[in-house]
Amino acid sequence: MFGQFRDSILRVDPVYFCANYLTIDSKPLNLEGTGYKPFADIYRYIGLKAIEHDAKPVVLVKGRQVGATTMAAALECYFTACGLFGTHERAPMRLMHLFPTLSLAAAYTKDKLDVIIGQSKPVPGTMKGNGLPKSYMETKLDSSNPSNNNMHFKKFMFGNQVWIESTGLDGNRIRGRSIDGAFYDEIQDMGDIAIGTTNKALTQSNYGAKGDGVQVYFGTPKTRGGSYWNMWQNSSQNYYHLRCEKCGKYFPLYHPSIRWEDVWIYGLTVKCPDCGHEQDKLEAQERGKWIPLNNPDTSDYVGYHINQLYIPSFTRETIEKAKPERSAINTERLYMNEVLGEFYDGEGGTITSAEIRDKCVEKGRKMLKFIHPELGKRTYAGFDWGQRGALEQMAGRGRKGSYSCAVILTSDGNLFNVEFATRLLRPDPETKMSTVEEMFRRYNMTLAVGDIGDAYDLTHKLQRIYDERFLASRSSHKVNGHVKYSNDEWPKTIVFEKDYYISEILGLLKDGRIKFPGGSYDRIDWLIEHCASMDIKVTRDKSGEPLKKFVKGSGANDGLMALLNAYIAWKFDVTQGFTIANPLHMKYDIAKNIRSEQAVVGYVPQLFRGGK
Ligand SMILES: [Zn+2]
């Protein structure tokens, strides 16, 4: 009896709750292990402090892999099943975990939340259909109605509940709901309007500040500016400080005012900047605390900065290897954003999904199912052939890998319209073939272009069927005049200069000249993510001169490649196979504009300007 009583008291502590009820990779989610104190402190702050009536919103600026999504899932379990909410005349906790897109929300439920619920501590004496005991979290689910447990909603006993939702373009999906707490995940990809609309759902909240509820914002920073950056600027900006074993002083491991390499000298050894004492990093981490850079009383948000330097299993060498000059794949931006958790503006050539949403998404316009021939529209399709199907992704196998995508594009005066876009569910040749056939049937196709890289046989077949209405494309490092087409080659292939054309299409996006159908936002949000997933990698040529080139960012970019192929199809058409050089002879307005504005809008990548 006493044991049970003690447990119910301790269960109020989120860190105790996680260690005793939840498992991750079949080990208890134990944050009291050496080195985890920075993380445990944040769990406790959100679990205990953020729900008080004088609380402020919390903003977490973080690198990747620091476990923030796991933290959100664990806290959702804590709030809904620790026994503190919805009991003893306390109101239940109604939470919403929000992502920028519905597909991210669905992937979270499958990969994280359902897993942590299913793998929480088994409860002896209970049994599921498969004969195994129920997990602790499963016993807390409200099973009175099957609709209480689905991809976007989990209802627990005593009225506690979690929605897993998308803020989408404008937060419209959330309108009219009433919640107590909102966890904004991947906040760097959300817009102000979407966040503002969503926060209205908190006005009647029973926890957190009156009218504002519990708000937790977390993400991996991209560029400066935008709502995430502003939140961080207006926050207390807590940085974690280690405590010296010898002199007892606190010192930061990572802070805007220091070089972390001077503190973390090798392996798992840090050196106190005050007395020079060398000591175990994880023990110093365990002795440490969060110290704000800004005055918390005058800050609008409680801010925490956490990056990969605090991951207990990482050594100094792990971080060193991730530096762009040491890593084959990491760009400067990726290192700054994902390893150090810093906002970074070093590259003008790429675009963020927030920028695309602001400049390129057309409200209300929906994707078209058909384009009728009598409209007389010239229609272009672009295909990118990858090895994976979207079904695999839906089955929760991560965001990486290359997909097969199709984009339908039309031009309208000065602008391009994305009329339709899709990811193929399966990567097999039959699905690819039938997708092309369907696009030709539905869209009164002028010209389609598909990459030939992984699709030699398919391209052969398609060109036999459609002749010069289906052309292959292949990227090359350098092409005289940036593009070439020769029709003696078989299959007939457009060879384009990769960096030049990527720069051109990103320039069009930056100028808001490619429009996405915002009325079908949930079906094209993936394409926006793909368009934002480009990075710039600086390498050195033989003489040591820096060379900048575009590389794939942290997510998939096949949709951008399909869009690029559609754009190349358009360009091929208006220049009659790249034979018209004089813009005055061009058939369509936009072609003239592009030619004449090239210098102004900066389609020429920095690569070609030489130097730094
Ligand atoms: Zn010291």
C-alpha cells in the first residue's frame, strides 16, 4: 500500500514518470543517467512549470537528434496518464501536437506516439487480443469508443486527450477546437497566420496562462527572421552551464560568447575556463544548470537552446566529424542548423518552405483533375524517378530516400501554375508507366520530360509511345550554354547544367513566379518541403579555390526535380528545342521576361561569379 502511495506522489514528477512507465528502444526512458540533466530540466519545466497560471510560452531552439519529439511524446503520455489531470476535481488535459503538414502528423503518430504507447511498461493481470499484457499507456486509453484512438486523436481516461494535427497553411483545420496545451513541432516551417489561428484554440484553456494556455514551440532553426527567430529573440535564451568540480563556478559548454572547442577539449573531457581544471564532461553536465542570457522577467518567452553538444553519447570527435570541412555530406548550413542548432543565413541561393508559402501559395486555387483540350492551354509534365514509393513513407520509414514524383505545370503570362502534383505510391515500372499514361490522358499534354538516370528502359518505352512529346533529361556538371538537345541521340535527351537550372528554378520560386494551389494545400505540402530541401556545399577545386554547388538538403527533393523537369519541358517548347536565342522571337511572354530579367533576379548562381 505504502509503495503505491509513494508511486502516486512521485508519478507527478515527469522524469520519474518517464523512467518508470515509458521505454525507448526497450530501455526505460531514464533521464537521471549521467549527463542527461539538461534534458531532465526541460522535461520538468514543461511538465510542472509551464502549466501554472503565471507561465510563459516555451520556445526550444535545438539541433536534430536531441530527442525533442520523443520528449513531446513522453510529456503527452505524462499529461494524459500520470493521474494528476481529470481527477480530484482537476480539469482534464486536452493537448494538441501540431506539425506543419498532415503527413508529418501522421508519421509522428505511427513512428513515435503509437510506439511509446504500445511499449510502455506492461501491466500484469491485463491481456490484449494477442495474449500479451497491455502496456501502461494502453490501460489508460479510453476504450469506450473505437474513434478514441486513431491517427489524429487519442482519448485517455478522465477526459485527457491528445490531438495530432497540422497547422497547414492557415490553421483552418484547428478552428473551433478548444484545448489546454499546444506543442508546435517543426515550428521553423510554420507561418505566423497558422500559429495565430491555432493559438485561438487556447483561449478557454484550464492550464497555463489565462487565455493563452500551455504553449511549447520547438524546431530546428533555419534562417534568421520569421516567427521562430522572433520568438527566440524575445525569449530568456537559457544556455546550459556546466559546473566545475574544483572551483564550483558555472561555465557554458556552448554559448554565443565563447568557442566551444576551447571548453570541450577532447573525448568526454572539458576544461574549466576559470581554474583550468580538466574534468569529466558528463559529470560536469550533471552538476550544471540553465542560465538565461536575457532577463526572464522582461522576456515574452522562456527559451532553451539545446544542441548535439549535449547528447551524452557524443564525444568531441563526433561533433568534429560533422563539421562541413570534415564531412563529405554536411554543408555549412546543415552543420549550423542541425548540429549546433543555430539560425544561419550564410547562403542566399536556397529557399525555405516558409518563403515558398508566403510567396508562391495561391489561396483557394485547387489542383486540377483535367485540362480540357478546348481550353487551348499548353501543358507540361515533369517526372523524377526514384527507387521508393510513397507507400513506404506512409508506413513510417522516415523522410529520407528518393521518390517518384510527377508535376503538371502551365504558364500564364508571367507566371507558372502547378496544376497537379503527386508522389507515386509504388516505385515499380508498371506504376510509373501508368502514371505517365494517366497524365497524358488527363492533361492534354504538350510536352513531358522525365529524368533518365534510373529509368533507361522506361524512357525507351515512353518515347516509343509518345515520340517527341516525351523527352528524357540528364543533368551534367557543365554544359556549354547551360543546356543542349540533340535529336540524334536515342532516347532523345535534354542535357542540362545542374547548378544553373536549380539556381534558375529557385530564383523563380524566390520571385513568387511559380504558384502552388493553396486550395489543395494538404496534397502539395510535400512538394513545398521538397522545393525547400536544397543546400549549398562548398568544396575546393584542385587549386584550392572554393566551389559552390547545390546538393540535396536533409529531406527528399524529388518533387523539386520533377518541377524542374516540367520547367525544362516548358523552356524546350518556347525556345523550339533551345534553338531560339533572341528573346524577341519567343512565343510566350514569360520567356522574354526571364531572358531580360536574368541579371536582376539573380538566377545566375554564385558559383559563376567566382571567388567568395
Ligand atoms: Zn574551475
